[in-house]
Amino acid sequence: MGDKCTSRGGGAVVFAVLIAASMVVSPVLASDPAATKLSEHQSFDSISDSVRDADGAFTGTEYPSRGEENGKSNGNGNGESPGNGGPPGKAGDNFTGPDSNLTIPAYIENTTVENLEVLSSLEQRAWVLAQLEDVDPTNRKEDRRLTDAFKSINESVRSYADWSRVEASDLFGSDRSALQALRHVGADSTVSNATTALVLSDWSLATQSIADAEHVFEEFEDEIETPGQRRKAERQIENAKRALDRGDERRSDEKHGHNRDRQAIKHYEQAWKHAQKAIEAVDSEVGITLSVSTGQHEPNNETITYPVRGTISAPSATVESVEIYVDGERHKTVNVSTSMMPGIPERFETELELATTEATVTVVARDESSGEEVSETIALDAPGFADEVYDIELTDPESGAEISVTGEGIVKSDFVVDPVPAEENRSFYAGPFIHIRNFSDFESATVEMPLDDDVDPSDGTLSVYKWDQHDEKPWHAVGTDVHVENGTAVATVDSFSYFSVFWVDNWNDAITDTVNLAEHPEYVANETEGSIEPTDLAFVIDESGSMGGARIQDAKASAKRFVGGLYEDDRAALVSFAGGATLGQSLTTDHGAVNASIDQLNAGGGTNTGAGLQKAVDELTSNGEGDTQEIILLADGGTGLGPDPVTIAQTADEHRITINTIGMGTGIDAQELTSIADATGGEFYQVSDSSELPEVFDRVE
């Protein structure tokens, strides 16, 4: 028997991809072809880099026909005189097929023709090539036709954008040509199975295209303003489904034959094209949207590092990079992490190292295919350098109060002004109630409060009043200037708390202990003691491996920000957990020590939420002194080992401990975190990105 032909050795191109794929991904095991996971596409991108050339095409050579590759031959073995393309030195009538010495991944090798639907389209195509490798042609014509079919299918791999999608419809025509060539190859079960798998691969492409079109239409339906384009997209999806059904009917025809299969592929091609037209219809109406945010900054010796991240959303546009401008000057180009699935947001992330505490950053994204361009501008601020003093101004739009603060290294985000609901019909009220919190020290501040519309300063003495939890009578007047022309009362203060404007005489005539705030225990003095009871608080922070990078840094900064808002009598503790749990700081009023322990957090290990909660409960029940005891649990994933955290939360509730939970990212177990909070009467908060943590920490009472 002669040597096997090597003209179909291009199968190595596909199998190089699939061998790598078997190491990093599993095949799609979903019966619904639309259930394609984003991780598939990411894995495809990462492994295909090694087999694509600079133009994005799969590497590999153009494989010549047998005669071109081996020279002219008459088939008699001398390899000299013109012949019909038989291998030199071998008898022209011995044709045993190719021998490419390929290693087939186990999950493909073990897949039967009955179970091919568990594979993606690209994997099904590889299965076809594996089958054709085993076909032994019996004559020169079969060998040539088999070679043509093999090359056509192998070259079609270049059309794939990922496991389940192609960039153009040319592949369907190539597959019909391959089936035409296979008509001249022996009709054994191997060829029949390969034909079945090839048709199934095209069915998978059509099905995925329809699923993509439906996803895009559902995702962007509300943004389609033109009724005609909406109807066009809907009709194209309907047409795609009908074409798919016609292909299925043809494929299921009991009459076997290559013509039947080629007609089925033709219908699948039409289904694919209709679905793509539906996406184009939506794309023509919906532009690119760009969202940009920043995370926790990191001060250096002479510069400040600002993390900047963003999301780009569009039906089908692919933005490969964005341009970033700082204060109007082009700063850098950042690559975008793209997904081949239409409608899936594309993301980017970078760091800006700037020698300034404030900057305006503009991000510009441009779709190269359509030329559409969008931009978004954000303002960056960061703590100033240690020896510089800054002036900050804030306005609460609801109350109209204005705050001016002076201090070293301060920024607006260090201060929060909240309006507070107050009782009506109190004779001493002359202005709104506000609560001001600071998360950094400052030197001095002025609080300017608007007077109520019906207040005439000439009717009596007005003053700004401040709440001081340590005074026996906590509400007391502070030095105030009344600006009649502006209708405001202005006070200079050296600390923040609750503020309002009172008629002084009316206030002195009133029962001042609690009468004005009796229905607001969250900021009212204890009726009998005239002071706010201190709180015992335990932070329980996830430091598993998934918390690495920006997440752990943002978590640390947000926790320290929360500590900065505690009263001096409040006690705090820190528990961290990964595979186990560690009490990093026991309950203490030394908030600096708590912050120091927070700084020591590092990411690595598993997720044992129960151990972390148990450690915090033990600390609060053993060493707690306050009437109010709370736990703030921050995690970015579900419990992977250890005791049931919900059961531990139920135990905490028996000790009157409240647990508020914060879930970060998309990998959280929201049901678990909700159940933990519900068990103690706490609240569950969810953030999609760690940069949102400061805001959600501010909402935790």
C-alpha cells in the first residue's frame, strides 16, 4: 500500500486551535445553541492569537494539489514523466488517504455523530476534517475530489470570528462545493457522517446568528425610534427563522443525497443573512454609547495614579481602541477588550499618572467601519500633596445649603451633605436641617444655611445650631452672621455634624432635650442621657484571590472612608476571610489602628464567608459594649467552603447583631447575601464595579 497523501495536511491548522482549546475551555454543552458563553469568546481570542497572522487570518500554507506538491508523475513510481498527479515513486493506483499525524482532543475523538450538537460550529467542522482524514480513496478521481473537499472545508476556518460565528457568508458556498466534491467519494459511513456534521456546523452558525439578532433587538428595542426600522428588524428575524425551518425540513428529508444537504445549507445561509440584516437594521438606528468612570486614586511621591475604566455599547460596532485626552491634550491610546457577540458591551481599563490633583479627562471612541465617534468627559480629583492647602465648596441642591472647607489635601469627595427630614409646625424652625459628614481632617469651614421663605430676620434673633453628641443639651448655637440681603445664616465651624437655623428665643422656651427630633432616632440624643449611644462595628472583608487588583484597593479605601465617619466613641474591628478567617483588629476606639489593619489586606485563597462571619460574631458577643452592634460584610463571590453563613447570621440575630451585606461584581451569590442580611434585619447592596463602593458604603446606616 502506498504512502498516504499529505495534500490535506492543512487540517493541522484547525487542530492546532482545538488542541489548545481543549486545555483551556470545555465544549458548549448546552442544548440551546443560543446559550453561548462570553468566556468561550475570550478563550477563543486568547488561543487563536498563536495561529493567526498579522492580518488576523489563521496561519498555515496554501496546500497544493498532489501533483503540484510532489512533482509530475506517471504513476509508475519513477516520478519523472508527466502523469495524472500520482505521488512520485509510488504506484498510481494506490490511494490510502492523508496521514497528517494529528492528535485529536479527547472530547472530539469521543464524540459520536449522534452527539455532535453538544459541540460548537468550529468544533463540528474539525470533527468533519478528522473523519475525512480516515477516508481511503480507491482511485485517482476519488483522491482528487476528497482533496478538494478537505481543502475547501479547512480553508473555511479562516471565516470564523469565534467558536460559533463567522464574519461572512462565503463559508456556506464553500461547504456546498465541498459536498459536491464528496459526491464522487465512496458512499461509506465515514463520508456520510462527515457530510452530516458539515451540514450541522452550518445549522449551528445560522442558529447562533438568529440568537444574536434576537438578543440585539431585545437589548436595544427601546432605542429604535423609526417604526419602519423596527418592523424591518422584526421581519428579518421572522424570515431567518422560516429559512432555518426550511433547512431543517430539507435536512430531515428521508431521501438521502448530497443535493438534499446542499439545499439545506442554502437555507441556513439565507437564515444567517436575514439575521445579520436584522442586526444591521438595529445598528442603523442605535449609535455607540460610552460610559466612563474612575476608581480609587493612588498618591505617589510627585504624581497621582488615577484608574480609568469604561464600557462601550452598540448593536454590532467593534471599537478596538479609545483615545484619552487630559485637559484637552492627547494623552494615550488604550486597547478595548472586545466580544464577537453582538450587543455585548466592550470594556477598557487603564491608569493615568498625572502630576496634578485635578484634571479633566475626555475619552473618545470611534467605530472604524461606520466612522461614528462618541466621547465622554469626567473630572478627576485627588487628595492634594501634604504641604498644600485647598479650598472646597459644596452645595446641597435640595436644602440649598452651601459649605466651604479649607484643609490640606482635601477634595470634594471627602465631604457629604445630606438633607434631613424635620417635624413640621415647630415655632423655633427658621431653616432646613442638614447632616454634614467628613472623611478627612480639615482646618476650618463655613456653613451657609438659607432661611425659610416666611422668615423675617427683623422679627427676632436667629442662629445656626449644631448638634454635639457629647453635650448634656446637644443642640447649641454657634456664632452666626445673618445676611439679610441673601436670606442666609452663616456660621464658621471646626467640625461637622447636624445643623439647622432656629429662632433663639423660641428655642430657649421649648423643651430642648428631644422635642424637635423625637421622631428621628437616627440622629436624636437618647431621651434620658442626652447623648448618642456608641456603636460596635465589625468589618468582614473578602480577601480571596478574586479580590485582587483594583477590587481590594477600592475595598480598603472605602472601608477607611467609612471609619473616618465614625464618632470617636464608636468602636470598630476588622475580620478578613479567604480560605479561613483572621481577626485583624479587635474592637477599639483607636480608629487609626483600624485603618492600619485595613491597609494590611491582601487578596489570595478561597472564599469561606461563614468563617469570617463567625469570627466577627465571636468578637462582638465577647467584647462588645455598645447597645448597637453591626457587621458590614463585603464579598465578590459565593461561599466555596466552610460553614453555612446564613445559619451563622441567624445566630447573630439572636444576639441582636445586624448584618449589612455588600456584593461586588457579577460573580456574587446574591441570594446568599440577601438571606444573610434578611436574617438580621439588615440590607443587601450590590455594585457592579469596585469603583462604586464609596457610594454604597455611604448608604449603609
